[in-house]
Amino acid sequence: VIIDNKEIGAYHKRELALKMAYVDQNFNQDLPLKVADIINLGNYPREMIVHDNRREFNSHFRDAIDSTGVRYLLDRSYNLLSGGEKQKVMIARAVCQSSEIILLDEPTSSLDIGNKVEIKELLLKFNRQNGSTIIMVSHDLNEVAAVADYTILVDGSKIVTGRTEDVLSDANLEACFYTKINRFYENGR
């Protein structure tokens, strides 16, 4: 993986964190911290670089909570949040990090439809309005079709890349998933 003409392994961890934020699908559920403290972890990569500039930290923090709409959760314990709220907090932490790239692993897995829609809209907003590059791993092809401009379809040794509408063709999906995609719609079903 190359970011800005430099192999990812050549970056110091803090330097990489300023380039890329990561949101795991299974963040530690038993973290006994307030939501504000978790979001503020996004400032950590910047600590040594800006010599503890609290005003900048507060700016990144405010931008993160305002853009993700989690201000009402700040004083609550992370452990007591719903799955959708926890995911929004993790996205807010990534936004606080102010990285150019946000990498998300299954950001809407196990969420109800309302939270799925809210998180997808949030990610589209970061991409469209802030210019952030959003890289998302998902097994939900409907979700991919709804939000992705560019898709990489991977199955073992098969890799198909390109514009989403081209990659998610019946032929590509059938080749990768070894199943007929339209089988339920044949014969009037």
C-alpha cells in the first residue's frame, strides 16, 4: 500500500495516523471512558507534533462532535451506548484525528436500518463536503452500490476494480460468488 508516493511501512506510526484514521467494526466494547474522552483520542497523533497545542485540539474535537452530531453523548459512558451510537463515536474519533483518509471495516454491520442510513450519509458528507477519502470494507453489496464511486471486488485470487456500476455487474458477482445472481427472479418468481 502506497500513500503519497510512500510505502505504508515506511511511515512512523504517528505520521501514518495523520494520514489515515481507522474505524474497526469491533472496537473494545468494555472501554470504561466517557464519550468525550474516546473522541479526544483522535488528537493523540498530533500531540508530539504540535507540542500540546490545546486550542488546535479543541478545534478538531469541536469539528468532530459537530459534524457527527454526537454532542448529546459527550458525558455518557461509552459502555452504555447502543451499537449505532458507539459506531458514531468511533467515526467522530476518526474525524477528530483529521486524517486525509478514513478506513472503515464494516461500519454498519449489526446496526438497525436507521443507524445504517445515518452512518452512510455521514460518510458521504465527509467525502463530498470535506474531500476525505473514505475506504470501506463491506459485505453488503446494496450498501456498496449506494455509496461507492469506485469498488474493488475481492474473492480469493479474483480481483475486479473500477467504477462501482461496472464492478457490481451480474457477471462479476457470479464469478466471484459462484452463484447465479438473478436466480430468484427467473420463471416469474
